[in-house]
Amino acid sequence: MDYNVLTPAYWQSQRARVSGVREKIVARTNALPGRVVPEEDDLVIGQGRRLPLAVMFLDISGFSSRQSESVEEQEMLLRVLNLFFSEMVKIAEDYGGTVEKNTGDGLMAYFEDDILGTTGVHKAVASALTMFAANDHLISPILRATPVPEIKFRVSIDYGNVTIGRLGAAQRFNALVAIGATANFASKMLTLAQPGQIVLGATAYAKLPLVWQTQYAKLHTLTTGWIYQATGAAYSLYEYTGRWKLPNV
């Protein structure tokens, strides 16, 4: 995966994938210390592994105001969300992310640093850029042919030590979860982002490639309200303004 550009080959595969998912939806009947993210079956209930990760939250803006009273409205919204989240989850996974959960109007994913030197933040931001490109140029044109408004969303990313653990009840519902201040910060930063924005915590900003810091990231006009406990200094928020240039295909 190239984390620095949206390649023609990947963009072509996305176009085909979105088209394929749309066709399937339309055709349906109405109605321990660890250094890698653990697999689903690696941890028993109550165990966890702590490792540095970039944590990303995606949130659909204005989701609760969408019309969903009638059976027809609910069915149409279900189809739209299926199309949207199928692609967003696949993009996150393509960029090396692990999707922890889908909240109905958003999702959470985390990204590891790799042995080649690519940081989890680099992967997370590249993933977010591809998500925006796919939504703007592949999904929105489909929605314009329906009564459903186009989807607008925002993304927040932070970086730090996170414990990945398994919670729940044996033989019943249980799942992997990300625990720690980094995940909490990333979630709360969403409230400071506008539709179409990518916001980064100061720690995540510092993990960006230098050229991405200097050319595409700027200090956000809003403050987080958080401080470093050791120094009392404010914890800054940044907005990432860069976007992919679409390949000529």
C-alpha cells in the first residue's frame, strides 16, 4: 500500500468495489505485552495488550436529523449506510487498520506503526484521505439519484499507548476494545471538528511525515481544554487540510 498517494490501481479497484456493493444492496430483498494488534481469538476475557497506536474516529454529521420514520425511509437509510460503511471499513483495513466497532453513525479504528518505519498516524491519515475521496467521488454521485442527502462526516485521530483487551461474557457477546486516554481524546476531539475536517491531537501531529506537517497541517482555532499533567502546557489540536489528487483513470 502506498501511503503517500492515491494510486490509479487502487482507485480503480475502489470504483469497482463500490459499484459491486451497490449492485448487491439493490439486488437484496427489501425489508500480555504485545507488539502487534491481537487477533480476535488471541485474548481471553479480561486480558489485554498495551502498544502504541493511532486511534481514529469517524462520525457522520447530522445523522440523527435524517428522516427514518417510515418503513421506506428506514430501508433506504439502511441501504445507504450499508454502502457507505462497507467501503469505509474496507478502506481502513486496506491501510492496515483494525476496525473495532461501528456505532451506527460512525466507526473506530486503530493503526499500528510498522517495521518499515511508517507510523500508524501516517496510515490513519492516508486512510481518512481515501475515505473522503471515495465518499465525494464514488458514493455521493450514487446518492444524488436518491432522496437521501449526501453523507458528510468528520474524522479525529490521536496517538499513544493503548491497551487492546477483550471484554464481555464468555460464550455470549464479547469483543476487542481499545482502552486508554488516547482513545478517549480521539473520541472527544470529534466535537471540535466540522463536517469534512480531519483533526489531530498534538501527539498524532508529531508523528506525521515532516512534509505533511509543514504543508498540510495547521494549528486549529479551537483549543482542546486539556493540558499535559507533567508541565501544565496546553494539549494542542491540529487540522489536516491536505486531500488526495485523484489519479487519471
